[in-house]
Amino acid sequence: MRKPIIGGNWKMNRGTPHESKEMLESLIPLVEGINNVDIIIAAPFTVLINAYEILKNTNIKLGAQNMYFEDKGAYTGEISPSFLKDIGVEYIILGHSERRDIFKESDSLINKKLKKALSINLKPIVCIGEHLEEREAGKTKEIIEYQINVTFKDLTSEELQRVVIAYEPIWAIGTGKTATPEQAEEIHIFIREILKKKFNEETANMIRIQYGGSIKPINAEDLFNKENIDGGLVGGASLQANSLSQIIKAADNSYR
């Protein structure tokens, strides 16, 4: 079985040392001893150093929410992947729908970031997904296949096996709407089919595919019990220790 992975994406929240410390110190004892789930907190840049010090002897890994594809230079406002790695970041979220929609990041740009992350052994969580109008027009699979083809262009099978994919139907992010477990499973199966065709069956079966889109304690178990859903990328519910720990425990139960 693929080990489930739960990523808590705080987005632009809990960005002060006090806020992050309070949340992490509440979460740590709630998930202590859970070893069948990879647990990641993707915190704002402003608290990454503090968060690393709090998390370094726990079962929770540190993630960041974005990076540039160069180590240094005249890139005002961007963040170097080498800087992130030096302060203890292990995972990096790439291509989140908010980066795509608000900041107009293209699949080609995400491909550059992905290759850079892999080159310095950061662990990428790469987001893909469709808008509501694309789903309603019956274009979900077309959009997903295009994103995979461009975002993972020129990667080897070995490199892809080091990537986590997060399928996030954009219409279900922050809206309170959630894809049904059956809808999510259908697209996760389709993603594996595309990866099998583009790479090979072993890689398609090995890669972990999370679901992202209004995951809550109430729906986590039903989602994670689907064969091809390997955990979740959690937004709003990751801001409270109790709700996030319940989601993590649902992932832990699905692995047994």
C-alpha cells in the first residue's frame, strides 16, 4: 500500500510566531505516535524557521507553499529553494490553484520549479485540477491530461516517483463544496492511467495522489477509504489542531 500523506496548507494564515507556535504545540501531542501517515505543515515564510525548531524532533515535517526556480539573483519578492532547504524545509507545494489563478503561473513555469526542487532533493507536492466551468463542459480529463503532460515534461520515471500529486478540483477549494468520494476516485484513477501511458505501470502505481478541496473531519474517512486516494492537501481545516488531527487519524485508519 502507498503510505498516506496529509499536508496542512496554512496559506496566508498563522503567519506570526505566536500563532504558529500555539497551533503546532497543540497539534504535536494529538498526532504523536502516528507513523503510518506522512504529516506536513506548509507554513508561511515568516514562521518557517520557528516552525522547524518546534517540529524537528516530532513526526511532523515542514513544508513551504512556493519557491522560485533559481537559487539566487535579482528576483525581488521571490524565495530561493536553497534558502528554504537550509532552514529545514523538506516539502514544497507547487502549482496550487491560487498560484495559477491569482498569480497566473503556467504549467511551463511549474515544470521549471519542479525540476529545480527535485535537483536539490526538496519533495514536491504538485497540484492539478479543473475549474467548475471546465467540469460542467465535460473537459475535466482533457484539462488534467494537459497539465500532466506539460508540468511533468522531461521527467524520468525515477524523478516522478519522488513527487506527490494533489488533485484539487478548483470548484471545491474554499467553497464548502467537495467532490464526492466517487468523483475524486474517478479522477485519481484517470491520473494513474495517464501516468501509466506517459511513464510506466510501476510508477503509476507507486506515486501518491492526494485529494484537495474542502477536506473536513466529516468527509475525510470516506475519501481516504477509496483505493486511489492517498491522503489530502488540507486548507481551512488545517488551521485548527483538533480538526487537522482528526483528518490525520482518518488517513491512519485507512492505511490499516
